[in-house]
Amino acid sequence: ERIGEYHEGAGRILKQGLGELIVHRDGEYEGCREGVNYPLAVREQTIGVIGITGPYQEAVKYGQIIQRITGILLREMLVKEQNLLDETIRNRYVEEWMKREDTLINQEFVERGRAMRIDITLPRRVVAFAARQEENGIFTIDGMETAERTLRQIRQSVKEREPDSVYLQSSSRLVCAVPERSD
């Protein structure tokens, strides 16, 4: 029922950098009920506020726990997001490398790879995998999920045997550039 309403307690925490705001009675601050409010911080920046309504002695018990758990969840989400972004950047670089003409690869391109711990100057062997996504000639969500899961397992298996490998993966294809080896 309070969605879209201004919450002065949250506003004060955000503007003044408070570590806690106690609301002693309903209406003490615009849009607030009795309870306690805590900042949600990620990388030392307050990004939101957690508010728990009720008498202070009760609300404080839950508020601090919820603040900590929510902070942990937000940090985990940011790490996952950063890892996904890093993976996307690596994939674009590897795709560019594998599709580029040899004459276009220069020292700057090599250094860009090294910054991502990809050494394209090493001799490599390329192995390509493709997973079928269709069942009886029809593409299905289950078929796509199975193909994706299969390629993830292959990638993990290759990574365990050849940690210095470089990968390029799409929904149904996986290209691995493994260190040079015989057939």
C-alpha cells in the first residue's frame, strides 16, 4: 500500500550517510512507520535502505540481520555480473582473434590478449564441438538446454586437462584452442 510513496527516513539515510535511523512513532517522518532503517552499501556506496517496522527492540534484531544478508546477496550478484561481463569481453576478443586475418594481428592486439591472460602467440590446436538442439527435427527449449549443458561439461573437462586453453562458445557450438599437441 506504500509503493510509490516518499519515505523520508530512507531519504535521510541516503542524503546524510546515516548508519541507522530509528523511527519512534508512525508519521514521525513523512511516509514512515515505527521501526528502524539501515543503509544498504556496496563497495562503500549506499545504494538503498532496508526498513523494518515494529517496536525498536524487535525491529533491531531483524533489521541488522536482514541488512547483512542483503549486503552479502548484493555483493554476490555484483561478482556474478562482473564475471559475466569479463567472460563476454574475453569471448569477443577470442572471436575477433579466430576470425581475423593473420596480417591484421599486431602487437597491440597481442597485448590486449595478454591483459586478459590470453597468449595468442602460443602454437595451439583447435577443437570444435557442436551439440544437437533439435529432437526429431524440431528445436525445443529442452534440446537447447541439453546442448548448452553438454557444451559446459565438455568445456569444464577440457579446462581440467588443458588449463591454458582458450574458448569461444555460442548456444550450440564450442571452439577450444588448446596448447599444441599431436593428433
